[in-house]
Amino acid sequence: MKSRLPQLGLVLTGGGAKGAYQAGALQYIAELGIEPQIIAGTSIGALNGAVLSAYRPFSYAAQRLNQLWDSLGQVEILRPNNGAVLRTLSYAAQKFTPTLREWLLDFLVTEGLMQNSNAIFDPAPIEHLLREAVKPDELRHGIELWVTVFPSLKIPGLGYDWLVDFIRASTGIDAHWLCVQDFTDDETVYNLLLASAAIPLAFPSRQVNGKHYVDGGLADNVPLRALVKRGCKNIIVIHLNNGAVWNRHDFPEQTVIEIRPEERINKSNTPLIGKIDSYLDFSFERITELKKSGYEDAKRCLVPIINTFECVQNQRLSHNLLIDSTQSLLNDSPL
């Protein structure tokens, strides 16, 4: 349900399994009684945002999100496509025998060994979990939710090449922000949410209103502009990287409060492997660790701000009391 002029917005960035960190941070935010009127999310942030939007009140939504992440640690959420090794071999065979590659891929799909020849992971577990956790009708009546998606290039006859989308994103092709509440068809809503989290190569692209989309994090992992476009002035951003970078000067009229990891959130310092491992580790122990860190970092970031507001408020109260007392004395009749 769209707010006419949202006073407080929430931005949830992407980061795969690190999204458990946001669940912990949101638990603390809910305990403070803070409730956003608008949410923008990318990738796992979009899925987290969908849960927050679908439940009322916000404190209960944050609780449901934490419960959902606990359940993620007990199921096989990342299930490799059957035949993934054969698919990899078939791509290698393309260098030598293109006809063999085509035949092998067709065989794998025909035999049901691969549901999507371009995806390493089977999307069924995540899709099933999303359908169980979020109902489109509740979303349409929930907090206004914007999700970030990247327009995927589909060339008829050439299939899909995930590398092309990475290159297009690096050359400045913009992501799209789409409002969930604008879609009346349930399947379109689910496809939109899954598209935002469709990491190229890992998960298949999704079609929304005739267009193909993949993970919005390719071009906009911190979708502040989606909320600025709606006129939101006060925004809380929950990052999933220690060194997340964005240009503060692009938002001169916004008051932005950032919650970011104090300690290293990737599992190792190895540039590529550490990042990938952190994206894919949905173990219960890792989720518990991330939720705890998110809660503690939210408290660390927000308590000084709250104390400052309380101090300013007390100063204003004292100032007003002094004015009232002075006015009272001036109005007293002379002895």
C-alpha cells in the first residue's frame, strides 16, 4: 500500500546468505518501535523486504523474518542442478565441437536432468520458501516495497550468456526499480522478487511483463535512489559489506543513517573465494553468527543517534520551560 509521503524509508542491500545480518539488525530496529513506510531492496534485500512488507505490525514482521532465517539454516536451500558437471563439460566441448554441446544440453533438459541450462542451482527450494513465507495479497496491502532488477539481454537464437550482463552492467546500464504493489498478478509478483535475487549463472533469469530480469545488484546494490524518487527524506540503510561505497553527495536532501558491519563479514580475505563463500553459506551456525552481528551493529549505530535526539529534545523542553517561566514572571502583577 503506497504511502502518499513516506517519512521514513528502509534500504536493504544485496549479499546472498549475508542477508541474515539484516534480520538481526531489523530485530533491534523493531524493538525501538521504528517502523518504515517504504522499503527498497536488492537481491536478498528484496526478499527480506517482502517478508517485512507482508506482515503487520512491523515488530511481528521482524520476528517472522528472524524465524525464516532460522529455518533456512536447517534446509537445503542451495541445491545444485542435476547434471551440472555434465553441463560444464558441454560448455568446454563448445570450443571443439559446437554440435556436441547443443546435443548434450538438449539431452540434459529433455531427460529432466537440468531444469535450466544456464543455472548452477535449482531455483525450486528458494521459490518454494518464498511462496510459503509471502502471500502477494498481503504484500499489496503491506508496506510499500520497491525491488531492484537488472534488464537481462536476450537475443533470439543465441540463448543467454551471463557474462554479457556483467559487461553491460559495468558499462553503465542502469538497474530498474519496480514497485511490488503495482502488480496485480500473483505469479508476476513472485517472478519480480525472484528476479531481483537471480544471480547470473547461479539462478535463472525471470520474466516480468515480457521482459527478462536478473539480480539488481549488478548495477545498483544500494537502491537509495528508488526512495529519493518517492520523496523520502529520512532513510536507514543496512549494508552487507564492510566497505560498501556510495556517493553521499548524490543525496543532499536526505538524512541517511547507515548500519554496516563493524567486523569483517566475508568469511575470508581471499578476494573472490571469500566473497562467493560468504554469499552461499546458509549453515545454521553462520546464520546465527550474522544475526547476532547485525543486532549488535544496529545497536552500536543507533544508540548514539537516539541519545543525541533525546539530548536535543531535553534541551528544547528546558528552553520552553525557561520561556514559560520568564513569561509568567513578566505577567505577574507588581507587589
